[in-house]
Amino acid sequence: MSRLKKRSRLTRLADFLFECGMLRKTPRTGYQFLGTGQENVAEHSFRTAVIGFVLAKMAGADKERTAMMCLFHDLHEARTGDFNYVAHIYNTSQRTRALDDALSGTGLAEDLLPLWAELEETESLESRLAQDADQLDLMLNLKEQSDLGNKYADKWLAAAAQRFRTDEGRQLAQTILETDHTDWWFLGPDASWWEKKNGSRKAPKKPPAQDPDPESEDAGGGGAS
């Protein structure tokens, strides 16, 4: 880090933003064991932040602080990579050091390091909600894989359901388990939408009536009798 310390704050902010982009290229490795599904850390962090905001709203907690903890909770993985549950048995990482180095010289440390410490201590309601948001994002992915026929996802769902720290997390988890992952889009449009060609809002036109054949008997023409 010695050479980076000589860089200006603005340059270090640019470094930091490039580093954040690395999360798009950092896979969540548990799906290698599940056999289906895939996700990178950036995708996981985004929805975890949304879930944290939702849980905090449900609990009457600080929505912004909870969402910020969720948004940055895996930032260190740009440097350490993601360790799944099996890898954790054999590997350790200096997560706090990685985060501290990433923030060095950016002027962001005083904002983000306290959030990281709060999340790790799990003493505040917001930190517990953020931890639950992390699990709920996993459960949403697992429920989708379960709906698509991966029976092993059900085992993972049962394990994840035991990890919640708040009533709000448990309540939302139960609802996720009871909800088909396609309902939000399949049931959203009016049922008649599916009956209309290409989703047009206009009812399909009926074909014009055919003029009777003047030569036919039904038309009263002078056909042979």
C-alpha cells in the first residue's frame, strides 16, 4: 500500500470505484456445490441492500443505515474472494484489513468502517436486520432453484431458515418459502393479456364476414336445381 499512499484523494476514489467493479467479476462460490444457479458478489450486494431497506421499514429501524451496511458488507471480497461454507473450514481471510486497505486515502473510512464494525458486532437492531437481509437474498435464490426442480436447494433452504436474528427476517423468510418466484410477473398483468396477440391492449379484430357466392344455392342465385 506504500505507493498508493502517495496518490491524491481523488485518484484513490477512482481506484476505489474500479475496485468496487471487481465485485461484478467475483462469483459467489456456493452455487458450485448446489449444481445450478450463479451470482456474483455485486448482484448479491445490491439485492441485499434492498432487502435490508425493506426489513428496516418493517421493523421501524433506520432504513438508510441498514441498507448501507448491506451494500458494503461484502466489499472486502474484491480482494479476498468469496468463501463458501466448505471453504471457510480450511481458509481464513483478513476481512477488516482488506476493507481498511481498500478505503485508505479515499476519505470514506470514517463513514464505512464504523458500519462494518457495527455489522460484525450484531448488537444493534440494524445490524441484525442486515445480517438477516444477507440470508434472505440467499433464500430467494434458493427458492428459485427449488421451483425449477433442484431438490438440493430445499436442504439449503431448511438450513438457511435457522439463521435468522429478527422476527421480521423470519416472517419474510416464511412468506418467501410460500411464494412462487414467478408470481410477480405471471399474475401481474390482467388475465386477458395472455389471450391477446403479442400483448396488444386492443381486442383482436374479428375477420370480416364473407360475401355470399352469388352462384351458390344459398345465395338465391340461378344455379341448377
